[in-house]
Amino acid sequence: MTLEAPRLALAELTDRPGSREVLGTEVAMRGAVWNVHRDSVRLTDGPATREYVHHTGAVAVLAVREDRGEPEIFVIRQYRHPIAAEDWEIPAGLLDVPGEPPVEAARRELAEEADLRAQRWEPLVSFTPSPGGLDETIHTFVATDLTDVPEGERHAREGEEAGMRCGWVTLGDAVAAVMAGQVHNGPLMLSVLALARRQQQG
């Protein structure tokens, strides 16, 4: 941790998968959706205890329309109790169907949360939002060529999803909201900035 540390090449800036030796493991707490695990792990300087939420993983969808000029993205505002706020998000959901590919889960979540279907799907970024205490990976996709889900086939929303406000915002305004600190949701922020950068690069 010093100014004398070497400068890394781009090829070196790649995460290295692989678990350290687990000396023991137990479920520290069982929850309604996720469990908290407690592992004893052998690190460089000896054993250490690490507690983390074991998560199914999730998907998030950046639904994009370009029929009104500048690209616009679909956003929803949902109450999130742990942060005591209604935050602006993009459609998202859990990878809670065994064996379901992430893109299929993304299709399902877009239909359920936004009443939208898409003909084109492109992976955008996958990321670990809090690797110090959560083993979740979120896979994000760009969905385009959008159509509405027919009225009779729409998902009945309940709980936190009931009464959600939604709307379209230009990609430029979404980037401005991120940079101004007006929005704080990780998948929205990362997806918006990644798409904007991708478009700048052509």
C-alpha cells in the first residue's frame, strides 16, 4: 500500500477466482429469503471468521427505447425498507428459479415489473455489489425493440411492487442524475454509466 507499488497493465486488472481453504462452516442465521453463513477461512496470516449473506444472485434490465430521438430508459421507484427510502431503480429480480439462465430471468422480470417485452437482449455488465458481506452477483442486460405485454397477461403486483411509480428518462438525464448524486441504486447507476460509455465508444 504505497506510492512505490507497481503500475499494472490492463491485462493484469482481472479478478482471480478461487476460494481459500474453508476450515469450517455453519449457518449463523436462517432468514425468510437468505441465510447468513459463518465460515472459518485460512488467510495469509492464519484463520479468520467471515460472516456473509448467501444470495441466489440477481438480474437487472436496462430497457431502452429510441423512437423519440435521444435514447430513453425505463425506471421504477420502489420502497426499500433497509435504506428507508423509495429509490429509483431499473427492473430487477432474483435468480431464484433453479437452472434458469440469467437472460430468461431478465425477460421474466421485465414483463412482471414493467409490462414490457423485448426482441433484443445484450449482456451489459455483471458485478458483485458488496463482496465483503454478500456473495451475490448481479447480471445486467440491455433490452431493446420493446413492446407492451397485453393487458390480460400482465403480472399482478403486490407488496413492495404495488403502486410503484414508473417512467421514461433520457439516457443523458439519467447520467446527470447519477453524477449529481440524485440516485443511489447500484444496478441503475452502473448500467446507465456503462451504456453511456458504450455509446460514446460506438
